[in-house]
Amino acid sequence: MSRQTKHFDRRFQLALLHPKYWVTWLAIGLLVIFGIMPAWLRDPIAKVLAKLVVPIAKKPIGIARANLSACFPEKSAAEIETLINNNVENFVLVLLSQGELLIRSKAHLRRRVNLMGFEHVKAAQAAGQPVIFIMPHVWPIDYAGLRLNLELPMVTMAKAHKNGLFNWFNNRVRSSCGGHVYMREAGIRALLAELKRNNSFFYLPDEDLGPDQSVFTPFLGTVKATLPVVGRLAQAGNAQVLPVKIGYNQVTRQFDLTVMSAIATEDMVGKENEALALNKAVEQVILAYPEQYMWFLRLLKTRPEGQASIYQ
């Protein structure tokens, strides 16, 4: 991982065989076994395992409950608990399928992900513009990124994990269709350079990065600290900004991936306008599959002055 490239090294290192990683290797081995299984066999197993997760995942479920209560104040306690249970089930369904992203063919990935709305990408390509895809933290995000990477050159950015083996495995999966995974330390300049090389990437605007330079903007049933940077990045890189939604369909056993129409350039002029446009795009994606969003994240960590933390 050189200073020049600033993207993760996906090559295998002998250090990854250290005994401290043996438990992680076991977990990866299980994911590979589940990845080999057909979805009709794996999904029922995942549903059973999900029922075991709920009683032991008290802390993340507490965070999810706080997020859902703030974002959907109109929902009853029973409705929120149902949504949490469905969310855990979808988490396990997607988790157990992750192995197939590494070991199965690209043709299998095309069959598993039903891609719709690609005409919006073609329109951007016809105009000679790369694409900044807007996608919040949803469970099947890797399926979305890799499926799109089959159609156009892509890069992404991720935070390093403390576990070196898991870090290698995760970024090996994410770069399996040829795209680089940049470290966060690479910064906006690395992404701008990629846009100028006509490479597209995902931007995740839902993460709470603190009050510095963020704008408090309406978000579902509350307000959220949003960092308005993608508009300036799109302008500098001559890129179009396209929201993307994806959800797992348990009936067809496919991931339905939809590229939505571009956010108008004029809607992202000024920090407040841009933050509002980003939050509206995130809302659209979440509301399409609310049971498949990563509600365990502290996405409302930063609150307006005088408001107490919702996670107490």
C-alpha cells in the first residue's frame, strides 16, 4: 500500500496465515461454503440463523431502534420491532451470500443482480461524463458496486479494518471486477483524478462525519448532519450524480438494482441545497427497501446544539 497509489493491496501475504487469523479463516471458509450453495438452500438457513442473532446483538439493535424511532416517529413500537427483525434477517441473508462474490463467475453475478435504469448511465457516457453513484449504506452494496463494475470502470473508497485478514478478504471481493479500493486517507483528490480518467465511483453521503463543514438538513422524520461535497466534486470532474437503489427479492432470489435519474446540477448549488438534495436521494433509496438499510450505524450521532444524543 504505497503512498503513490493509496489503494488497498489485494495481493496475498504470508502474514495472513498467522495463528491470530485462524478464527477469521474459519469464518471465511464458512462464507465460501455458503457461497457455493444455491440461494434456494442458503436462504432458509440464513433465516434460521437470523433468529439466533437478535437475542445476542443487543447493542447494534439498540442503535437501530433509536435510529428508526427518530426517522419514523409515526411508527408504533411493534412496527419498529418488526422492521428490526426484518433488517436482521436481510443482514444474515446478504452476509451468507458474500462468498459467491469472490468464487462465482461474472455470469453468475449478472444472473443474481437484475440491473434496471442503465439508460441513465448510457446517457452520461454519451455526454462524455463519468458518474458519481449516490448510494447509502445498504446491506447489498457490494452487489451493486460489482454489478455496475461489469459495465463500466469503477473505483471505490473504504475504511481499513483492524483485522488484516478481513481487510484483505473484503477488499479482494470489492476489487474482483477490476476496480481499485482506495483508502480514506487518499482523500477527494484521488477520486477527482479518477473522474478525470473517466472512472466512476460510489459516494456514500449518509455517514455522520461530525459537525465540521456539515449542514443540518431534514432527513425522514428528523434532521441530519450532512457533508455537502459531492456537488463541487461533480462540477470539478464534469460528472453526473445518479442515485442507486438495490434490494434483495426473496421470491425471485435476485438483487434488484436500479439506477435512478441524475440529480439536477442546479439542485446542488450552495451547501444547504446540496445537503437537501443528497438527503432526498438517500431517503428515496432507503424507503425503497427500508428493511435492508444498515440501521445499526450511528448515522444521527451529531445533533443540533442543545439536543441530547439519541443513543443514550
